[in-house]
Amino acid sequence: MAVRVLPEAFRQIERLPVSIHRRVLSVLERLEKWPRVSGAKPLRGDLAGRYRIRTGDYRVQFTVLGVDVVVEKVGHRDGFYE
């Protein structure tokens, strides 16, 4: 699987503290093995069809389009789903 990061998500990753930045990059490497990724949870409601994976207090929201995993959003859990 190819992992694509949308421009806004890329900016969000770049603004993270260094320790969190490394953990998020590790999550992106794990997503290359989709669907054999542990910890990914499907979202519901308005976000149905998307998934999230946690790393500490931070979340990575993504969707699967064909053979691509598309990272849409990265951020702290506070207000992440709003």
C-alpha cells in the first residue's frame, strides 16, 4: 500500500513536537501494511468510511482509496473530531 499525506496533514505533522513527530512517522510506516495494522478503528457518523489510529494523545485520521492510504488529519485528541 502507498501512504499519501494530504498537504494540510503534512503541515500538521511538521508542527508537532519532535518526540510526537517521530511517533507519527512510525504510524505512517505501519499504515504501509494496511489492512494488517493493529489499533486502527473505523469512525462513525459524519466520519464514516474513515479510520483513526492513536499514538499517545495524538490521532491520525485516514481513509483507504483503492490501493492508497490517504492521511487526512493529524492532531491532539482534544477537539480532533470536531
